[in-house]
Amino acid sequence: MKTHLCLLGGEVMPNIIGVLQDRADQVIPVVSKDSARQLPAMLEALHQAGSKAVFAPELTVLPHDPAHCADVIERLADTGDNLVVNWTGG
């Protein structure tokens, strides 16, 4: 299973393009309290484009706490193979 870790904030299109180009099976969205509002639109855009990617529950980070963000991402990076991290984040 190919999983994309998407850091949402700002523009959502870089994440959508990455998921579509790589034909990801699963998306793990990493959001802040504010960027979580982008999830429904991202999911809808992916499905309208033909993606079959399933969204895992979002992970919320503190956007102005780099240590917290790094900790969450590092824990995810250790969870398995085929994890792609979209660093563009929009």
C-alpha cells in the first residue's frame, strides 16, 4: 500500500497533485486546527479526479511548535514502508 503523508496548510493543490501522480492508496493528513477545514475539499477533489485514496484520521499538530511537528512526523515515518512525505505542504 502506498501512503502519502500530506502536510496541509496554505494551498492544497500541491498535495492533490502528489497523491494523483503517485497513485497513493492512502492519505494521512497532518493538519493544524486552522488547516483541518481543507480536508473535505481535498477529499472531494481527489475523488472527482478518479483517486481511490482513503483518508486516515487526520493528525493535528501545533503549527508554531517545530519540535511537536517533527515528533509527530518522525513517529509516522517509523510506521512502515511505502510512505511518501509531501514536503511542499502548499
